[in-house]
Amino acid sequence: MADDSFSSLLPLIAETTEKLSSGNTQEASKAAKELKLNIDKSYERVKNVKGGNLTKNDQLLLIEQLTEIRKQKLISKEEIYQKNELRIVCIVFLSLTLFDECTNSERQRLKNIEENNKLLEELGLGQASTEVFGKRQRDEKPKEKPAKKVKKENAPTEPPRRSSRRVPTTEEDKKATREQLEYDMEKEARMKQQRRELEFKTREKDMSLLELIKSDPVDYIINGDRNPKVKKEEGDNDDDNDENDEETDAHDAEQLSAYLQSRAPVMRPTHIADEEDNTNSDETIDKFKERMESLQLRTIQSVTANRIHSMQYHPDKESELVFAGDKYGQLGILRYDTEEDTSQIWRLQPHANKYALSCIRFDVQNSRNAFTCSYDCSIRQLDFESGISSQVFRCNDSYDQETNRLVTHLDMSNQCPNLLHIADNGGGLSLKDTRTKDRGVRYILSSHKLGSVSINPANHHEICTASNDRSVSIWDLRAVKDYTKKLKPVVEEKGDLPYYDEIEDKGLVKDFTLGKAVTSAYYSPTGNSILSTSFDNTIRVFDNTLKQSYSIKHNNETGRWLSVFRMQWINPLPNAGIPITFISPSMKRSIEVWTKRDKSKPIVEYIDSNSITAVPAVVSAKPATDLDNISIAGGNGSGKVIIYK
């Protein structure tokens, strides 16, 4: 045999398998190491010359010998696994597999050569091909031996560590990556700030219903139809879809405008103090309970795109009209026709996106004006007649999100309908006259967030606030104004609304401290009672001097995914046969109705486990109505509104 590259390995393979079968793992290991080295050398030689230095007979003999070893099965796979010598197993089977691959390829190659030679001989071209092409001559010049490499002593190194190519390893890479991240973050923050400034400045102007009904009103106002058109491929109907959207928005805006213009103005009802005693008789409460038990679930509609944060029932006489604000500043309007059992929904974006619409109020003398306040520090007025939304108040001119004073609540009185009482998250109470262009005045009543403000219907100089400092407080605004006349206004940031710090609580009439933060505190329609909701899992009812009348244990732990509970009074028409009543959401996915007579449990609880699958955390009752037309609504975390009537 001209080359022993393969033949020299056959005894080694047989020896290794025999030693492994005999159980002598130490000897088998040594033989396997030697076999591995020879495999590498032989395979490289054969791979380089491709069998060119082996004669045909030598190659066939080698194939036969390797095939014989495979047939003999000197050791079975199961026996090798039983020895549990993984290293030796790998080497032996690697060698046999390697030779199988080599022999298969060699066998196929030799077969192809033999067939080709036969074909050439049959055609009489065997000798001619040899004369033309000749045999490959090897270079007679001997190859120079490479210089002997001097083995270098390897310096002790740390064990290799796996690392991602995306993760910088050197200090220079880390520094460059850090600088790039800082640059990207600064750029993103700068772009967000510019976008915020542009949005707020744009919203300082009046906005039409068509602009509000767009998904991005600011982009529509700035660009309009001037957005560059991308050339479409043939058959692409995106342009048609855009035109259809434009037509749909225009149609919806016209429809909403016509509907709002057709609403008759309604005043907020006023009540006298003695009325409360007359409506709390057992006979009145029993009739009221019977009527409330007859209410049925009429409709469930997706009014807003996200979680409902605030809601207000409109006192419309002809239909059920509900305004709902979600956590991203969207205002949803639901019209429900009881007789025809039909619904219609419009979605507007009066406030900046990503800022919760925190409160909705209708003008106390003209329900055709709707006021909405938001965490974007502004209050807007929607005029039903003109269809124009105007910004009437802004707490500060700063566009820095960190310094914004978030508007949390709003109220107004029948005696001074143009004077807005505005609570914010900085513990401030702002007073703004909508008839003037001045910015208003701001008083600091607490060092913590004010969750609500409520004006006493019987005395518009007296207000009640709920704060995160765990207190319910009654304030006399006349004393507050007299005291702050001696003070100089304070400006924290450039462009902020100046404020007066009521440090000495000169206007504080009375306060009551609860166990945890208070989310709301509202005067009753007569002004004789105050209803508070707190995270200490209680509902408390006070008289108008903050003397506690009674408390109710109630689960108010809404968590982060639900809007906070705020119990609401029902404000009906005077002498409508409706007692002093309030409604509350429940973690049992229900709405409860409470009266002063039944303090331990609600007189009615609306539960429909098949239809209502989420907690209606925000509730509202239709105002200025009688017993026959009473209805209530609830809004949940998915933007749905339910109506009972």
C-alpha cells in the first residue's frame, strides 16, 4: 500500500474497542488518545491529496478492511454506554463515523472514475484523453521544511468567559456606549419636550369639534391636509381609506354638533335645608326603594379607548347623555335612546394625550356648557351652541412635566356660576372668573394633594376639601381672602400662577383626620351633610360642622388598575320623592344605593355577573330628575359605560 494513512489506524481502532470491552478503561483511554491523534493526521493527509497517492487496489482494500470492522461489531453501542466513559465513546464512534463518511465518499468517487473510464474506452477516447491532458505531474522541487516553532510559555490567564458581542468589554467601549446612551436619552427627552410645548401652545387656541374628533388634533391643526402624500402602488387603496376617514370624521362632527345644539339648557336644582327632613320619611324611602329595584341594565357601551377616570351624567330631558373622561385625556360622549334602544358614541380629544381627564362638570345655570379639567394643568369649556372648545384656565405656563400642577377637581356654585373653584395636586385652590382674561388667584391650603373641592350649596363662601394628608377640611373663603391680602404672592417657577400660602390656616373652620388619604368629600344637595370616601375602607357621613353622623365599612382598596372610588350624591329635582341618597361602586362588580335610614347595608345593589365583568369604579346619577325618570351609570377600567334605567 502506497500510503498507510488509513491502514495504520485499523489496529488502533480494534485495540481501543477491545480494551474498552474488557473493562480496562485506563488502557482504553490511552489507546483512544493515540487513536485521536492519528485520526487527525491521517484525515488531513487524505483530505489534502484526495487519495491521489493511493493505488486503485490500495483504496479498494482499505474500504474492505473498514467495512469488515463495522461488520464485526467489536463493541456494541449499549456496552459502551454501560461503561459510562463518554470521552472514549466519543472518540471511538467519531473514528468509525469518520471512516464511514470517508469510505462512502471514496467508494462513490472510485465508482464514478471506473464508469467514466469505461465510457471513454467504449468511445475510443481513453488514449486520446491521456495524450491531450496527460497525467498530472508533481512538482519535483522538494518543499522546504518550515522553521521549527519555538514554544512560548503561556502566561497565566483568566478562564474564558462567555460574553455577548453587543456588550462592551473594554473601558473605551463602555465609555463610548455610555456616552451614546446619554446622547440618545437627551435627544429623546428634548424631542418629547418640544412635542409637549407644541401641543400645549396649540391647545391654547380654540378648537372645533372636527379638530377634537381627530385621533391627533394637534397634528391635524398644524399640518391639516398638507401632509406629504406617499406614492402608492397600483391597486393600493390607502388613499381611498384616508378619504373615507376624512368624510367619516366630518360627518360625525356635524352629527354631534347638531345633537348638542338641540339640547335644552337645564339649571342645577337647588334645595332648602328643611327639604332633607321631609324626604327621609319611611314612606318616601320605601317608594324610592321599590322604584330603584325596578331599574334594569339597559346598555353597555365602549365609550372611551382607555380606563374611565371621571364621568358625569347630563340632565337632558329627552335622552340619556353621559360624558366620560379616560386616563389619556379622551372625552367620550354616549347618547342612549331608551325608547328605540339605540346608542351613539363620539370620542373627542380636548386635552393633551397621556394626561388623565380628571373631572367633568356642566354649567350650573346652563347645561349646554361642559367644563373638563385634566392633568395637563388646564380647564377647557365646550360650548354646545358653537361647538368650540376653549381653554379657560391654565395653572402654569411651564411645559416641564416635573413642575406641572395637575388639576384634580372642579366645582362651581349657583350663587356665583362664573367662578370656578379648582383643586390641584400641590394642595392649591385656584379661583378663576370665566368672564375675565386674568389668570385667577391660587391659595395653598395643604402641603398634600387636594383630591376634591365642594362648595356648600347653602353658603358659597364655604368649601370642603379632601386631601392626601388624611383630612377633610371646611374653609371660609372670606377669611382666606382677608388674610392673604396682607401677603405677597409667591411664584415658584417662571410662568406659574402666583399663589398665597395659607400657612396659619386663618380660613380653616374645622377639619377631621381619618386613617388614610381621603379621595373625595362632597356636600349634599341641601348642604346639611358631607359624604367622604377614604382609603381606610370607610364611607363617612358628617353634618355641615364635620361632626360625624355615621360611618360604613366599605372596601375601597382599588389598587393601581382601577380608578379610585368616589361616592356620589343623587341630586334630583326639589320635592321629587327622592330621599337624600348616594351611590357607590363596589369591588363586587356592582353599584350600590344607600340612604340615611339603612346604614348597615345598601337598599339596592345592582349585580349582573353575566354582563358586568369589571368593577364600575366611577359612578354618576342623572341630576335634575324625578323618581319616574331616575337612572344611574357606571364606568369601568376598559372604557365601558353601563346604564341602569
